[in-house]
Amino acid sequence: MTPAGEGLSKGWLESTGFELLERGSAVVVNEWPDVTTAVRAMAAAGPSIPAIEEIGYDAFCDSLRDAITPLFDAKVGVRISSKFGWVTARRA
């Protein structure tokens, strides 16, 4: 997390009666051999459901394909790295 994010998470926790204990982050790397496989995998993920319900599966996949295609590299396929922050807390 960035320093600004650290302050925000601590403030949010304290405003709801929690005390921040620990924080950290993890990097997750997803790789697929081609754009088609990447789109299918990402469309199958739970967080995609609200967007699919809003615009439809085909439109969602078309938009995702447009976003992912520039990431394709013939030597590695599609590789996307994401950094996720986490915190642990307890009631103050």
C-alpha cells in the first residue's frame, strides 16, 4: 500500500472501532497462453458477474478482449501482475 492508503485503512478501521494490527501486500501473477484463454478465465471469475449482468456476456468479453490484447506477447502469452494489500485488526 502507498503511504496515503495506509492512512486511509487505519482511519477506516479506527472509525469503526477497530485497531490496526498488521498490514502487508502480496503480488499475484496470472498467465495465460493467449488472449482467448485469458478472456474466458477472467469472465469466469466471480467479480466479473455484476458487469456481465449489466452489459451481457458478449459485450463484456469484447471489452475485456480489447483491454487485454495489447498485453499479449508471443513469447509469454498474457501476463498480468496485481498487487493486493491486506490488513488484520481487532476490536479496540
